[in-house]
Amino acid sequence: MIKEENKDAFLKVIETNKGIIYKVSRAYCYHDEDRKDLIQEIIIQLWNSFSKYNDQYQLSTWIYRIAINVAISFYRKNTVRNNMTTQLTSAVNFIDDSHTKELEDDIALLYRFIHELNSLDKALMLFYLEQKTYKEIADILDISETNVATKIGRVKKVIKQKFLAINK
């Protein structure tokens, strides 16, 4: 009975916060199949940690922290695997601009640029786009608010330069 209640509570948490899981997976994976694998791995790790959740933290902070850690590990494994295979250029793989609008193109480019960042910067931008405060980001990533502000400023500058280079 307790296990069934736990399962129902967990499923409710996942349903309520699925946007977090999808955003993290999209930031770390280009391909749908990889995203599905990552989502599955995140949910498994959330389930394994569910009984250990400390309610002194926001549920979304806990989910982000686990999702980011799983995504970073997943990304590292995939990077090793992908370095052993030949890939098409990321522009060819990622953007099919024949059927998209200008805004969709910009969003696709933004995610492409985010995907090119290192793991920490990727997480920072994901939280920034989620409109998390610097304090929330610092708590989730266990770094200082000053470090968050500095890194976000630098990453925004890099991404802006990439957009400007493309629009020349």
C-alpha cells in the first residue's frame, strides 16, 4: 500500500514537472532518440532518489539538480561514443529551415548554440531561459551568485556573437 501511494505521488510529481525534464533533455541532446533515452534515465534516477527527497528544498530545484547531473553524465557518455563515429555537420543535422518560421529558426539556433556549450554553461543558460533567479541557479548548481552572474554574462555574449555572425 505504501509503495503504491509512493508510486502515485511520484507520477504526480513527474506529470507536474515534466517541462523541466524535457527542457534539460532538449538542451543536452540533438536527436529524438537520444532525448528519449535521457528522459528515461532522468526519470529512473528521480524514482531512485524519490524516497530521499528533502522537502526543505523546492521540488523543482531537486528535479533540476538530478536532471542536470544525469544529463551531464549522459552527455559525456555520448560524447565518447560520438567521437568514435563520423557525423554530419551540426547545421545539417539540426536545422531544416525549409519548413520553419523565423522565430522557430532562431529558437533552433539558440538550442544549437546552447548544445555547443560546456556542461555548466549549458545548465546556466537553461536556467536563465527558465527565468530562474541567480540565487535559485546558484542553489541548484552549488556555485556563488556572483559566479552565476559572471558566467551568464559571458555566455550571453558568446551566443550573441554567434547570432551576429550568422546574420551577416
